[in-house]
Amino acid sequence: MNEEKLLEKTLQEMVFPPKTYEKPFLITLCGYSGSGKTTFAKVLSQELKAYIVGGEHIRQQLYREPFCYDDEKNNRVTSEICKKEVEYLLDHHISVILDKSVSSKETKEQLQKEFPNLISIHLISSDEENIKRLKQKQIQKTNLELEAWGDVKDESGVYLDPEKIYEIIKKRKVYDLEEFDYEVNTLQPLEKVIEDVRKIAEEIRKNQQ
């Protein structure tokens, strides 16, 4: 499936949330794998009725058709399609949560140029806890499914060796952001994290009226 058809398929499958915003916003999350981005995004999405855009569903399709192990190409295509999804949603007055780490100044500045109404949130965790969470997410897959996903160097979800994958991700990701609109310590008990997420959501709602 080529990029155009994959984008078309993705847009057709979108189910818009019930709420629209006069000035829709884009929420970016900053945190390594295991820091809680996906869980955080789901709770925030429920609170704000915002759409979550993430690359996992796109990468799954790319790695399966036809067993393409070109991580560099797949990551590029995934980023391009995610960007087009964000543009499409914002054009329809749907606010968006980006379920991928925006951890570099360069990336954030580029996003702010294209999407001025941007909100950044930093998820505070630790390497030890992140790896622990990745191990907990280990899923046994058939050989065919593993081939479809790619090998251990693919950061999109094959947790054959969480510590090895985490090491690879840390080495190749730039993490130089210092200023954020909000910060949440995800080392807290889940109930406290959810409470903090709801407080952030309430503040965002007030600011976006």
C-alpha cells in the first residue's frame, strides 16, 4: 500500500469526537518510551474530547506490506502521514493529542510554526521505571507477527528485549527541550496521575474558551 492510499484509508477510518473548538489546539507530549504517553493521551482525550494521532497503526501497516524492514523509510512515512492527519483534523476544528514524543527544540519550533496553538506537556519518569513498564507490556506474538513488525531495532512496539530497545531509543533521540506548558510526574500512583491530568484538562478548557 503506497503512502497516498494509506493516508486515504486512515482518514476514511477516522471517527471524530463530539466536540469541536473554534481555535483547535495541538497537544504534544515529551517523554521516553514507558513514561506513560499513551495512557496519558487516552485520559486527556476523554477529558478534552480531542483526537489522538499516533504512528503505531501506520507502522503496523507499513511493516506488514510487504514485510518492509526499512526503519528509516517507515519512520519518515509515518511522520508525514501523522502530520497530514493533524492538519486534516485541525482544519475540521478537532483538537489533537500527538501520541509520540516531541523532545527536541527543533521539532517543537517547527510544529509551532505550522500549528501556533500548540500545548506542550512533559511526562517526568525514570529510566528504571520506563524499562519496568516496557517489560510489563511484553506481548508474545507468532513468528509471522514478529516479522510483520520488524526486528528489535524497530522502536514501534516489538518488546523482545525492552532494555536493548530502550538503549537504542535513548541513543538516537534528541532530548533537549527545557520549557513546557505543563509537567506531570508519572512516577506517582496512577490515581494521582489521572487526577493531575484532569486538572490540566480543566485549565486547558478554560484557556481555550
